[in-house]
Amino acid sequence: MEVILLIASTVDGKIARNSSQFVNWTGKADKKYFVEQTKKAGVMIMGSKTYDTIGKPLPGRLNIVMTRDKSRQSDQDNLVFTDLSPALILEDLALRGYTSAALVGGATVNALFARDNLITQVHLTLVPKLFGSGLSIFAPPLELDLNLSFESSQDIEEGHLLLIYRVINP
Ligand SMILES: NC(=O)c1ccc[n+]([C@@H]2O[C@H](COP(=O)([O-])OP(=O)(O)OC[C@H]3O[C@@H](n4cnc5c(N)ncnc54)[C@H](OP(=O)(O)O)[C@@H]3O)[C@@H](O)[C@H]2O)c1
């Protein structure tokens, strides 16, 4: 199963100023890439805080939201709330015929997948901004030692660099 970490980061490595900030600080091209990639995978996996910043399931793909809050119940076909582990989520998706999934944040959920070494690709848009403080790509504490193999880079819009890497299996 390909797990594509799809992330927009400031040049100082921040993905949000705080847990409730909606990602509205990237350009049009990054948003378009996000839609393309999540639709191509057919499924996007996110944490409940990220889901709350979006506020609704995005159409045309399965939205999997990680939460431990049992009171969260889906009333829509393309929305699933789950407290399964990352590995079990992926196992279940594989059984349902998915071959790739987009991991779309936030920092907490990214760290859960990284800790279990489940991320196979990183698609990172480097946005020409500095936040100074805020959330990093992975919530601490997390110690990683993963090597990436560079695939491509592209200026998708006014200094927004889309960097694509493959995670080299240790
Ligand atoms: N720049 C980007 O590309 C990008 C991408 C995505 C998100 N973001 C930003 O990141 C911020 C949110 O990140 P975040 O780290 O605060 O939160 P998050 O990762 O989106 O969600 C954290 C939540 O996940 C649930 N969770 C944690 N561990 C779990 C487990 N083991 N099993 C099941 N559920 C678990 C908990 O929800 P419950 O409390 O409901 O149990 C926890 O509060 C937002 O500002 C968002 O806009 C940025």
C-alpha cells in the first residue's frame, strides 16, 4: 500500500500556526494538487482536528478521520470515524481494494504513521512563508531516521516548490 504524505509546509517547517488553523495560506496550484492526489488515491486519512478545520467530508473520495471520540458518528457514505491503528486502517483499505492512500495531516496523525514506518512517499509543497512558531510536520516527541530518495521538484506557482520524495525502506 502506497501511503503518500501530502503536506504544505512553510520554509521554516511549519504546517499550521495552531491546531485549529485551516490551511488557507497556500496557493491555488497547491490546492489543485491536493484535490488531484486525494482523488487519485481515492482515500484521504486525517486526524480529527484537521477534519474539524475543513468541517465536512470532501466529495469524490473516502474521508477517514482518526478519533478516539466514540460520540462521533458518520451520517455520510464517504466519511468514516475510526480509532483503529494506522496499520489496521491500511489493512482494511487494502482488503477493500485500495492500493494507495493520501495521508493529509495533521502533525499528530502524521507522527503516528511515521512512527510505524508506514509512509512510502512524501509530496511536500514548500510555501514561501515563515511562521516562526506553530506545528511541525510531525508532532513531538518523535525520533526518525528515514532516508528519502528525491524524485522531482517543480515550482508550481510563484515560489511554491512541490518536492516529491520516496521513502527508502530501512
Ligand atoms: N499544512 C498542511 O499541509 C496541513 C495538513 C493537515 C493539517 N494541517 C493542520 O494541522 C492542524 C491539526 O494538526 P494536529 O496535530 O493538531 O491534529 P490532527 O493530527 O489533525 O488530529 C489529532 C487528533 O487525532 C486523534 N487521534 C490522535 N491519536 C489517535 C489515535 N491513536 N487513534 C485515533 N485517533 C487519534 C485525536 O482526536 P480526538 O481528540 O477526536 O480523539 C487527536 O486530537 C490544523 O491546524 C490543520 O489545519 C496542516
